[in-house]
Amino acid sequence: MKNANTRLQTLFVVLSIMAILASSFGGYIYYATLTEFSVEQTHKEAAEQLNELGNDIDAYLSWHLLSVKSLAGIKELKHSLLSEDMATLDETNIILDHFREAFQVSVCYLMDHSGNTIASSNRNALDTFVGKNYGFRPYYTQSMQGIPAVYMALGVTSKERGIYYSNPVYNEAGQMPLGIAVIKAPVESIEKSFSKFKPGIVLLIDPNGVVFFSSRPYWLYNVLWKTSAETISSIEKTKQFGAGPWKWTGMKQTNKDSAVDELGNTYRLHQQELANYPDWRLVSLYSQKEIKDKIVAPLWKSVGPGLIILCVVFAGIVCFLFIKANTSILQRKKIEQDLKDSEERHRLLFRDSPDAYLIIVDGVVVECNRATEVMLRGDRTQIIGKRPEVVSPEFQPDGRKSSLAAEEKIRQALLTGSNAFEWVHRRLDGSDFFVDVSITSMMMDDKPALFTTWRDITKRKSDEKQKAKLEALSRQLQKNDSLHRMAGAIAHHFNNQLGAVMGNLEMALEDLPQDTTSVKSQLTAAMLGAQKAADVSGLMLAYLGQTPGRHIPLDLSMVCRESLPLLQAAAPKNLILETECPVPGPTICANKNQIQQILTNLATNAWEAVGESQGTVKLAVKTVSQTDIPATHRFPIDWQPQDSVYACLEISDTGCGIAIEDIDKLFDPFFSSKFTGRGLGLPVVLGNAKAHDGVVTVESKVGGGTILRAFFPVSAEEPSNIADKTPQSLSTEGGSTVLLVEDEKMLRDMVASMLMRMGYRVLTAKDGVEALEVFKDNLDKIKVVLSDLSMPRMDGWETLTALRQIRPDIPVVLASGHDESKVLAGDHPELPQVFLHKPYKKAVLKEAITRAMGG
């Protein structure tokens, strides 16, 4: 029995020892497996976090490389590098300021081909870059070779870390860099990403191992791995990380996955190069001890000594549980990996979309992506928890209150499942932008939610507005061109017809007996009417800016003061006329009669606007710079200032004002909002202003009066006091033969009659082709040619040239209703002896023929 018990005891002891050994072995395997799993899991999480951090850094660097490329393509930067004049540099500095504010960077600056900084957004700061040479920086030499560069360094001037992005600024041919554009961006955004990396240590090191970013701030600018004195010397020469010293962190790499510090602590090592920036590496270090403690401490605390007893008793169960646990772990890992992969795909889609994505629950934003932060120029913490209308102006363009309109849009999306519309949002910096909004309703945590997409359409809206503006300008120019052609044609035909009427009336008056007083009176009245009609034709030419007259230097104030007595005499009694004409006034090169005509028509328009009520009209003369000339409501609409200083003739009134829709029609011939006048006053003002390279502007408000201003280039010459000389009358050589070339039969017959009354023999032709035939047949008889300018088949210039080829010495009188200076302008192979302005009287015709023949 004893032996049996001994055997049983021995068996029990053996079984117990085996149970203990099995339990211990099973526990050890379980512990080892958990430890290995934890280490591998930690390593994998580190790799994923490091990969995500690398993607964030790559995206951040690539974004700013695109920004500096856009900056380098702006033409003003090229002009600054080519000319370096102060005006161009001022424009460039403003552009650099806008880029710095728009992209929230530290500094934007421009370097020339020698490495000198010529413009910078920090030009007014104590540590300004302007005037400093950074040609030693690698980003300068790399960009001057045509390669965009990214450079992480400690600033030489600011002593602060920064990321420098550079891009060459090419010449107009796009072949040679003139200099480089540089953006220095802050490191705070990347710094935040490093601070979130837990547990462990994460670093960004340069090719020499210098720590530029670190979750341990005291490791900054230390070298991670021990390096040679030559390497330290080369780091010092680059000035990339200041003046040193560059201490060693004490870390040693034992193999590709492990490292050890000075105290002997081992670390799991993971390294990853930045995708687009070779030799720069992200490094993560995880303490092996911390990983094991994370497993042992909770295990011992929860199980304690009882685990040993249970392991002895239930060794088999432990083994069974181990096998089941191992199987369960593998299954769970697969499920977790599948879930993580799915979440990662959706997260990347949500995070990296160029459109802004927001999720709205109970009327507030609960989630948004990176594009939302970029659009609103803020941080997600400023967006999450806010209502969408908070980032909108108070009112939308259609006048609706944003809060009410937003509620209506959201309500419609919840009812119908979706909604799409245009909206104006307000960025966190206060600027507004247009977006296409798409809202889709969904369920989230058993609550109705809205998935919202914003697409920035500000540029599209701006392009549409600019296109509409250009189309309106084009329509206005086309209308003006049509009016000019119409006015020119009317004036031409009026002159021909009125010339015939006036000539025949003049001859009829000569032929009447002395005792026919009543008939003479009627013909004289008809003559006056024809003359007034001719004046209207002249006004049409004035509207076209084709008024004849000599331009001389004039004191604008003096011309206005000389006209004051006539203006005061013509002004209504209910009107107060105020003047402000400085002595001396600005000098302009002009025709005195035309300037007085401008003044009279502007004044007449002003007191007609005042009407019969008591009012005031003010006349003022001043000198202004080109920047003081209003850009809106100025005529001609395509006029652009060419001089730096202009003389201004201003007429303001306290009258009824002009409706905004009438301002663009104000200078159209015969347009008037009143029944008074002939409708040519202001068109004549515009035409005379054009004849002087000037412009007219209108400033008016219904019920608030009107200000009309005429601007003329200031002349550097002294005002002229030379009086016009009246030509002396010349004698007539009767009996000579005149060739009359005129396409209008009535006018041709009338002028022929006038010439015959003067004693000339007359040969006629209806155009240039017929004139050549008549001229060849009567070559020795014809002494002088009187030709119209505008004719079919062959005009006056072509006729003149053809006649001179046959007989170079033939005198020619060229007649036209247009201004002499306009007709004779340009290159002509032959010129007439005399220019005759239509319509003309018999005496003027006689003088022209006599002068042409040398009388």
C-alpha cells in the first residue's frame, strides 16, 4: 500500500511538476507571444504613423512648392529683375505682401541673379532680408540652375527655423533664370504633427544626421548618430543650422531595426525617407523596456500569484486557452486589419479631397477635411462646433439674410434628400468667396445628418463678371463706332446738299432786281436757315472730333474768365454763378473757340438741369494728376491717360441730377432727357475734348446735382497772345478754264454756275475716272482743278495723284466737309495748293481758286 501511495505520490508529484512545467511553459509562450505581438504591433503602428507623418510633410512641402512656382510666374517679378526701378519694386513688394498673407507664410522675397535680395514682404522689419546676399544657400544655386528647391534651415537673419521654397524667375522667352522667388514658411504646422506622435520619439534628420524636428525639443540641432569631425566641419560651413555646437545624442545603431542609448536602453528603430526629398529621413525610436512593461504590469496586477496556482492546477486548460487565444488573436488581427484598411481608404478620400467636406449634425459642423481649413483659412478647431452660417456674411447677394437662407436650404435637403445651390461664404480672415454647395442627407449614430460639399467657384464668378464687363464695353464701342459713321455720313451729305442750296440762294439774290425787297427778304431768311443747318452739320463734325482750327498754348483760367460776361448775361435770373479760376491757370494747347464752346455747352446743360428753381452753378479750373481722373463714367470709354498732369474744367450744379441708366447715353447725338435744346450740346463737348486728346467725366445722383469735368493734357509752353490774321482778298484771273469734279449733281451744277458768274470757263466731271478723260482731252486749256474728296470709283486723293502724273504743275483745290488737319494728315504723294471747307460761299470759292492759281 505504501509503495502504491509512494507511486501515487510520485506520480502526483511528477504530474504536478509536469503540470507546473507545462503551465509555466504555456504561460511563458503566452507571455512571449503577447510581447512579440505587442512589439510588432507597436512597430507597425510606428510605421503607419511615420508614413502618415511623411505624407503630411510631403503634402505640406509640395503645396508650398506650387505656391512659390505661382509667385515666380507673375510678370511684375520679371519686370523688377529687369528694371529694378522703384515703381516696379513697389508693385512687386505689394504682390509679395499678398502672397505672404494669402498662404500664411513667414516671408516672401525676390533675389536677383547675384543672390541679392531686392524685394521682400519683411522689408520694413528690423531683420529685413532686403539688401542681404543669400547666394551661398543651396536653394539659390539649385534654382538658378532651373530646378525648384526645398531647403530646411535656421535663418541667418531671424535665427528661427524655417522651410525655404525657391523657384527660378525666367525671362520672357522662358529660357534663362533672371533670379529666384523664395517663400519661407513656418514650421509650426509640422511641429504640431511631431508633438502628436506618441508613444516613443520621432525625429526628422538631414543627410548628415542633424535633428531638425523632434518630439524631444532638447535634441534639436544635435546629431543623432556619432559622426566624424570632417562631417561636423562641413555642417558648419553650410551655415544651415547656425553656429553649433552639434552634440551627439548618444544613440548607437546596433542593426537596421534596433538602437541603444548611453545608458544601455534598447530601442526599436524605424526609418523612412521623405518621398520627394531624398536623404532626409523620418526616424522613430520605441523603448523595448516600455513595450514590455506595458505587457507585464497589467498582466501581473490582474492575475497575481493566483495565476501560478491556477496554472499548476489547470495546466492543460492553459495550453488549451493558449491555442484558442492564439487562434482568436489571428482572427482578430485579420478583422482589425480589414477594418483599418477600409477606414484608411475612406479617411484618405475624405481628408485629401480638393473640395471641402463637412458633416453637419443638429445644425452644427461635427467634422471637416483639410480642404475646408484651406478654404476658410483657419484651423479645424475654429470650425468644429460652429453653425455653417457663422462662416457666411450677414446677407447673401440676393439680399436674403444668411441665417434664414441657410435654414431654408438645410430644411429642403432634409425633406428631399439633397440640395444644390450657390452660396457666398466668409473666410475666418474676413474675405468672402463663392462656392457651389451640395448637401446630401444621411443617418449618423441614429441621428439625421448632412454630408456637405463646397467647391470654390470664386475664379469662375470673377471671370464671368469680367466677361460681362468686357462685353458691355465692346457693345458701347460698337455703338460709338456706328454713331461716328452715321454722323460722318450725315455731315458729308448735308454739306453737299446745303452747299447747293446756299450757292443757288446766293446767286438768286444777285439776280433779283433792286425793287423786289420782299422776295429778297424771304431768300435771305432761307439763306440764314441753310446756314444754321450748315452749323448743325458742323456740330456733327465737332461730335466726331473733326472740328477745324489751330491749337496754340492757352491759359485755361484766362479763357474761362473772358467768357464769364457772356455766360452771366445768358444765365437765368434764378441762377447763382460761382467761379474759381486761379491766376495763372494751367496751360493747355488748344483752340480757343472750341474751349469756349465746351464751356458754354457745359454751362447751358447745368442751368437747364437747375430749371426754374433757385440753384447754383459753379465753374472751377484746377490742375490734377492722372490718378485723380475717375475711371468710371468717363467718355470716350476707351480713353486712357497718357500724361501725368491734366488741366480740369469743372462745372457743377445743384439741379435734378441724372439717372444712372441715362449716363451712358448722355453724349449720344440728339439724346436728351428734356425737350429743350437740339441734343448736340454734350456730344459737341465730347467731340471737342477728343480733338484735344482729352476726356469728359460725369458724376451725378438723382436729386443730388451733377458734376461734369473736362480734362486736357497740360502744356509746358507759355500761353500765346498772337491774334489770328485775316487773309487779304485776292484778285481773280477771269477767262481761265476750271475742271470741276463733283459726284453730287445738284452741287456740281450750282458750283459751275458760280464759277461762270466769276468769268471762268467750266468743264465738269462726276468722278475721278471721268475727270481724267476730260483732263486728257483739254490738257492745254485747263488752268486749275476743283475736286471733291469723297467720290465713288476714284476719290480726290487718287484723282489728284493721277492728274499730277499727267501734268505735274496743275493747280488743284481739294474740297471736303471734314477738318483740314484730318484730311491732310498722313502720307500723301501729292498735296493740293488749297483746301476748301464745305459748304462754302461764292466769295470763299473765288478766293480759293485765285490762291491756287497763284493770285
